[in-house]
Amino acid sequence: MFIEETLEKFLDEDIGQGDITTDALVDSKLRATGQVVCKERAVIAGLSESIILLKLLGCEGKSKFREGQEVPAGTIILEADGSGSSLLKVERVLLNMLSHMSGVATATAELVEIAKKNGSSARIACTRKTLPGLRYFEKRAVELGGGDTHRLRLDDAVLIKDNHLELAGSITESVRKAKAKVSFTKKIEVEATSPDQAVEAGLAGADIILLDNMTPQDVKKSLNLLEAKKLRVHLLTEVSGGITRENLLSYVKTGVDVISVGSITHSAKAIDMSLELHSVKK
């Protein structure tokens, strides 16, 4: 229900009071077919959303591909059938959704592949740096690309960051408060900006330590200190901040458990796609 309602709002945003161009030019009874062509290599995401968009305007959609599958340039990834005017009205929203979600999935898959090729079991995760209203779709695309969604919302887990510490006190005191006030079912993660803070978080009983904006050298130093104090066996380590496709490998080699990359949602390049329509002659 949430997905359909959201997609309906996307259509309303684009169509407004009506598609005046299509209404003026195209016979409402004209039937047409359409093919979505993926013009570059991509990991496909957004097919299910596209089929729902088509149904909302009385059209049908089908695909022989599964989401999360990689396709070469020139692939017809979706076929549509219905009123020509409806297909014109859904065109831009459908392509925007497919192009953006596939871009996120493709960017994620590329990073996952880099980690796997180097024998790492580190998870590639996204962040909450998503566009308002698009988080569900962007995080689903990350998942389809082989990545981890991280927290979907603020109520998923405790994540104590620098601004929390500024207002609430030390790492040790903040972890104590969280353990006292939050259910045991919720993980407690602490952001550390130095190896010393990482050790403090580990000693305080954090479940996860986020090594934020550290160089690969400082990440490795933090992991070694946690190992020396026999803390690593009890927790997960995550690294985030300024990680790109170009420097990912240097962080993979540190042995960290999770690598979070904000750019796979907020800066992923949209995949080039087009919808080609053909009228159906009676």
C-alpha cells in the first residue's frame, strides 16, 4: 500500500491537472506498445515499481529479467502495453525511477565486486544520505546491487555521533545511558574519530564502532588496538567518510567489517534509458 500510494504521488506530481500535449494530440482510444531500452551496461533495479506505475494508469508491463541482474547496453528490459496516452503520461516517472534505481544498484555492485575480488568479506553499506521520499527505493536498489541497507530509520539502532557527544557527554557515559534506556534488542554503535575513541567505545560496551573520516592507516591502528585489548571479537567495525571507488581498496585491505559509502545513493549516476512507443494498428 505504501509503495502504490507513493508512486501515485509521483505520477500526480508530474501529470498535474493533465498532460495537455498528449490530450491535444493523441486519441485516447489509441493502443500502443512500449519498450524500455537500457542504453548502457547496468544492474537493473526498479522493475517492480515500473510495473506498478503502469498498472496505476491501466497499462501492463512485463520483463524477462530479474532485478539485480546485470544487462549489456542495448537491452530491452521492460515491455509495456496499453493506452498510448497513458504510456506517454507514465513515461518520465517510469524512466526516472528505473534510471535512478539502476544507477544506485550499479554503483553498489561495482564496489561489492572490488571487495570480493580482493577476498574480503566486508559488507558495502549505504547511509541515510538519501533524498526525502526516496529512501525506500534507494535503499532497495542498494540491496539489489548486493549492498547492505544500514539503518533505514533512526529507530533501527542507536548510533552515537559527535553531535550527540557534544550534547550528552563522553562516549562511556553515552553508551551507559543508551544501554539503560534502549531495549536490548537494539544495537549500539559509536562514532569514533581517533584510535583512542575507538578503544573507549569498545571498553564502554559498544556493539559496533564506526571509524569516521580516518585514513586507512588510522583505521588499521584502531583495529590493532582493539585486537590487542581483546575487544574485536565482541564487536563489529565500520568505516565511513570520504570513501570512493578509487580509494575503496585501501580500506578493504584494513580488514574492517563494514564499509559505508554515502555516494552510492546521493551521487550515483543515473543509467541512460529510453522508452520507445509504437502504435498498434487495428
